[in-house]
Amino acid sequence: MSDHGLKIRAWWKRSLDRETARGRALAAKLRRGDAVSVLCEPEVHELAKDLDIHDAERLVRLVQVLAEVRGDDGATLAKALGGNDPALSHLRFQKLMRASNDEIATGLRRALPLVGYRCNVAALGQDLLFWGEKTRTSWCFDYFGAEAPRSISEETTE
């Protein structure tokens, strides 16, 4: 796990702790708030500083999705959604993978209830932070429970 993922997990545990009234209140504000309301929370700026994020839209997407997560476990969200008896249908997964940056947070927030609001927080946070083609590809392999092939550059160096 990268340094970013570990920082995100630590922030999630510290700021969105479901055992405390303060953590539950902040999670509710982040889930329900618009972008400006989310950016008015000091804890959000702590995370931005820790991760050196200067993109407000990306930061808002990240914290709004993290606010939906209620439990941290070892399974990535893609793996939890997929498998032999998928919680999320193949068609809905394809739609999620084709979602624009503006739509991805909504899609992930809708998918979390299907897995009991639990996933690997560090992996989810890191994936959201660096959402792009490489992340989508990785999610496809995780969803279907397949091992991702090595990249061409790895094969040519051996």
C-alpha cells in the first residue's frame, strides 16, 4: 500500500470514527453536503494538506465516498462487488467503469451498500485519488477475481 493509502486510512479512522458522535456528525455532513459545505470542514483541509491535494473537485469526491464507508477490511471494493456471485451486476459494473470523473463518486456511493459499506479504505482512497485508466483496468481484474497480467515493460526486462 502506498503512503497515500496509509494516510487516507489514518485520516478516515481519526476523522470519521463511527464510535464517536463527532465522527458520525462529520460523516453525515460530508455525505449530505455540497462541494462548498464539504470544503468548509477543517478535517477536509487536514487531509488535503497531508496528501498535498490542490484539486478541490478530486478532494470532495474522495471525502464524500470515504464518508459512506463504515468498515475497513482487506477486500478491495472491486473484489467485494464482484466474484462468482457478484453483489453488483456485470452491467452495472461496466457502467461504473465508464463513469466520468464527475459520476464516479455517485456510482461508488451507490455501490457501497451492496457490500455492507465495507472495503479496504486505503485502497479505495488511493484509487479515487488517482482514478484513471490504470485504476479502471485494475478494478476490472479485481471484480472478476483474475490476476492482472504483468505489463509489457516488466516482461521485457526479465
